Amino acid sequence: MARILIIDDDSGLVEMLTDQLTGGGHRVVSAGNLQEGLLLLRQEPIDIVLLDVQLPDGNGLEYIPMITGAATKPEVIIITGQGEADGAEKAVVGGAWSYIEKPHVIRELSLQLARVLQYRREKQKVTTVLVSLKRDKIIGSSPAIRRCLDLVARASATDVSVLVSGPTGTGKELFARAIHENSARADKNFVVVDCAALPETLIESTLFGHVKGAFTNAESPRDGLVKHAHQGTLFLDEVGELPINIQKTFLRLLQEHEYRPVGSSTQQYSDFRVVAATNRNLYECVQKGTFREDLLFRLQAFTIELPELKSRRQDIRELALHFTAKLCQRYGMEVKGVAGDFLDVLDTYEWPGNVRELYQTMEHVFTNPLLGPTCFAIHLPEKFRVQQARAGIKAKISAGIVSPCAFPTWQDHKNICEIEYLRRLKCTAGGNVTEAARLSGISRTRLYQLFEKHGVEFS
């Protein structure tokens, strides 16, 4: 018998599913929206969640990490009337067990339940060894980052090739180093090969080294990067930038782990582990003919895709505080405070440059000659404050509070920003006031006051 939660606003379907499941001996509870469902998850020991996508208070796919992160770690089966390939992909990537279209749910659900329950029984028998992961420079505790760290732990326990992908500035090298530092090769070299900067004329010499007299100015022998990586990790940074005519050289090296220094007649062997990183979609590069498919297969035995900063906003506060402490230490200053308005502005920005851009922004703040013991929004570059002001005015216009040509008072603008922040906080915290207090740094009492002041329901 399983304990099943149905989150769907289609009462007819919920009634049919409840009859079918209770007839099979299962215990069933249901909710018509996400907030009710999350509340039941905190109150009931749930094994399986049947989750609709389009719900009155949000998109179910976006709540999968929050649901699977509940105390009983329930499995999620998506049931939806919209059979879309992108939705199915997002469900699987988000951690759902499976994806069933509503016209087929009555017919297919029994088999899916049997499989997921067998999986849960077997999973409980697996002994998990807790590992203290070295992650000193990877800051954040959002669900997205926790998933990536879980993958780092799995990759570190093996010698499999790893491809770390993600937009520029998301910290691909940090994660690659974390894989190395948590692996059995941690006491050996982590050797970086900057694929975007490799000169085609010196590729073999750079990678494989050369013997004395191999070419003009080769006055002494020199070891290449591959030899330095022996028993350690060879990190191919921005591997998508490799010229197509060089990729064959890399493919052979990764297959054989053998190479010959320039000018030498002797083959040498290097026992290295490969971790590669890219901000490109290598499948698209393969289709365009700019990246070898066989090399891609060799690199991506295990993949880790890093999230954009705007999709892990819960981490912005922690990152800002970390960077503040780091910069204070660098410049020999006492640790500075960070005001709420400073964090509010950071939270509303889209961060196209991701974590790297956030750090550069914090560096810019520390060049401000008016910076005192506390970082306020006024110390941020002008573009951040302009964007926040524009966003506040647009929100007020869309709400019908002011006409497009009116300019809001400071108090009106402040209220608009507070309301928007509280709504986002409520969504991110999943209706949990303790979690909201932790994320915002605001006391529970003050939070209740703010929600009451602006008429925003929290539960």
C-alpha cells in the first residue's frame, strides 16, 4: 500500500483516480492547488505525488524540486492534458519519475505505480554512505545547487569522463576542481588546458612536450600538459572552442592515453582523468559540423549542467555576503554590513553574466569612495537602481495604481517593491514562514507584519 497525494484542480479526474487507487488498497489525499499540496506534504507521510502541470497558483513542473525535497522524498508522476516534448523533458530533468498524458492516465497509471513502488522498496535497501564533500568555493544551498553537488559526489567516486556545461560565469571550473578534490586523484595535479587559447601550430608541443632540438629554439626538453596530469585530472576548459582539425588529436589521446613528445620516437603513457567544460550546446555544434560526434560521446560519459544565477535566486544573498567578506579580507577592511535594500536590488536583477557578474559587481561596490560600514543600494552601479525603479513603475502601471505618465512617490515605489518581494519570497519558501525568514533574513514577527500590512496571504 502506498500513500498517494494527487495535486490537480480537475475534480472529476481526481475522483476517478481516487476510486481507482483506493480500490487498489492505496491511501489517497488530494489538493486542488500547489499551496494546499505543499501543506499536505508537510502534514502527511507521502510516497507518491500525482502532479498536474497547469494549476491555479503556478506551474507544477517548477515545484518538482520542492516536492521531492519533502521529508519522505516522494516520487513525482506528472499527469497533464498538454502532451509537450519540452514539458516531458523539463519534468524528467526536474526529477519526476514519469510523465503521463491525462487521456491515458487511467490505463497507464497501474503499471507506473507498480514500477515506482518497486523502485522505492529497492532504494530503501541501498546503503548510502554520507560523504563530506569539499566545496569551499561553491556557495549556495538552493535546490538547483544541491542537485549539482549530488552529481559532483557521484562523479568523484568514479574515474568516468565528465562534461560540465552551463552559461558563462556559472562556475564550471569550480565544479571541475571540486570533482578532482573529492576524487581519489586529489593529491595529484589538476591541469588546465585552455582550449580557446591553444595555438594550432604549438598544440602538440603544448600537450605532449618536446625533446631537445625538436624544432628551432627547442634548446632543452620540455614536458607537456598531458605528462603533468599523470595520475591527476586533465581539465579541458571551453572544449567547444577546439578547432575541428585539432579534435582528432584529442580523441586519440582520450582513447589511448598514449602520446609521443615532438621529436621523440618513443610512445609515452599518461594515466589522467578527463573533465571538460563548455558554454556551448555541443549537440548543435555536431549538427553544424564544428564538433566531432565521437569526441562528444567520449567526453560526456557523465554530465553536470550548471544553472543560471537567475534560476537560483535563493543563493544571491549568501553569495553577496560571501563576496563581501572576501573583498573585506582582500582590502584589509573590517567586515561590512549589507542592507536589505542592497539585497533587494540584487535580487531583482537578471544577472546575464551569472555568478561572475555578481562578483564583479561587488568589486565595483568596493571602489565606491562613499562606501561606509554598510553596503546600501546607493553604492551599486547606477544601472541596477535604474532597473529596479523601472520595474517598480511598470508593476504599478500594470496594477492600475498610476497612469503611465505619472511618477510615483517614494512611499508608493517602496510599497510596490515590498509587495513584489513578498510574493516572490512566499513562492520560493513554499508557504513556509520559517524558510521565508531564513531566506530573507527578516524575523518571523516582522514578516507577519509586512504580509498583514500589504494584504498578502502567506499560507
